[in-house]
Amino acid sequence: MRSRTSLLAAIAVLAALPPGADAQGRGRRDMQRYFGDDNSFYAPPDFNGNAKYDGRFTFARVKYRGYECFMGQGPGWAHDYPRAESHFMRILKSVSTMKPFVESGPIVGGNILALDDPELAKYPVAYLSEPGGWRPTEGEVHGLRNYLQKGGFLIVDDFEEQCTRGGDMTNFTIQVGRVLPNARLLVIPESHPIFDSFYKVNLNAFAGPRGGPRPVWYGVFQDNDPRKRLMIVANYLLDMGELMEYSDQGFQLVPTNEAYKLGVNYLIYALTH
């Protein structure tokens, strides 16, 4: 179950899936059709509603208001949707005994929820992309605080200092401080169980994928105690979602293989803590 070969075989299955639409062309259409103000939610063109919760593990992507870091796939929170989660759930289904939601009719990959949506409590793991553009309302701050304190786990991804004038880390630190005023962002050591909860992840595989520095993993722990439950994991200088999104096109095979391992580990850790 932990072998590199089995995961590579599962990734190979994705190559049979149809490639995504031209991102640049879609970006122009999105900009014309969906660009809005900072008080509104973007509507991804591939979003066909949420699947009704039925007890299966379902990928939950967090949406936030605003259009900062608007690229070919909309604002930051929507980047890599829905191909990243669709591929990820197929991998999870292949390498584990879990039977996650993959698709139902036109609904593919998972669900999209706001942090103040009561439905979020049904999903043990949530995923937030591009935290540089994340500026939650007071209601969303309260919603995330309740979610984390009741056992929820938040994955923060695509965190590369490119979306805000003041810096993505600065904004993320401010917003985490609003959610959990006493929380401290701590570097997660490589010896932490989250990197070995199912697969042994080779973290060196992510070193400088674009010629930049090696990623750093930050976390928020219960009571700021690294011996207790990890509540938030942040992939600083890593875009796990992008690696998953293009995995059916042979994109950066080695780090992609480790990205899937890392994602599986996150879920296994969250579901067992």
C-alpha cells in the first residue's frame, strides 16, 4: 500500500481521462463573464451544484468572496477546480478502502462551501486555495473557529506569495489570528506523523519546482502544542492542487507522485485524529 509503484500505476489511469480546456482561452471568457466585486462569490463555469451529503468522504473546497489573484480559473480559491479534486478522489479510491465521492451526473470532484455554511460541519476535511486573497467576514471567521474546535481539519494550499501586495503569508497570519486569536503558526517538523500516516513522503521531491526555495509546512496545533492535534496544515511555497490537476498530462511526475502521497496522508491523519 505504501509502494511508489502502486501510486504511479494509479496516476497512469488518469492519463486516459480527457484533457482540460485551454486555460488561456477559458481565462479570457471567465474574465468577461464572471469578474465581480469583492463582496460577491465567483461562480466557476464547471460548478453544477453540490452533491447531497450521503455519508461518504467528499472533498470540500472553501470559497471566499473577492476576485484577487484572478487567473484562467477564476479567483484564487477556485484554482485547479474541479480537476484537482476529481483526480485526487480517484487516487484515494484506488489506493485505499475508502469509497469517496468522485462524481454524480454533472457534479464532479466534490463540493464548494463557504466557511459560514452550517453544512461544512458534515465534512471533516476542508481545502482552501490561495490564502493571499482570503479575507473572511466575521461570520466566516466564527464558522471556521467552530469547525476547527469541533474537530475539523483545514488544508491550505497554493501558497506562493503572488497574490497580494502585502504578501500571502502576512495576510494568512492576520486571518488565522482572527479565527484563533491565541494561535501560533509553527513549522511542522519532517518527523511529524502527518508525513508518514499512510505513505512515507519524500519532501525533497518538492524542492524548487520552479527554481525557487524548498517548501515549508506550517501548522496550527491545538493549544499551540505540537504534541496535540494538528488543526491546520499550510503548504507554503507549494501548489499541491496544480500538480494533481495536470497529473493526467504527465506534469512533473516525481513531485506529482509525492503530492498525491501527501494528500492521502493529510486525509488519513485528519480522519484518525
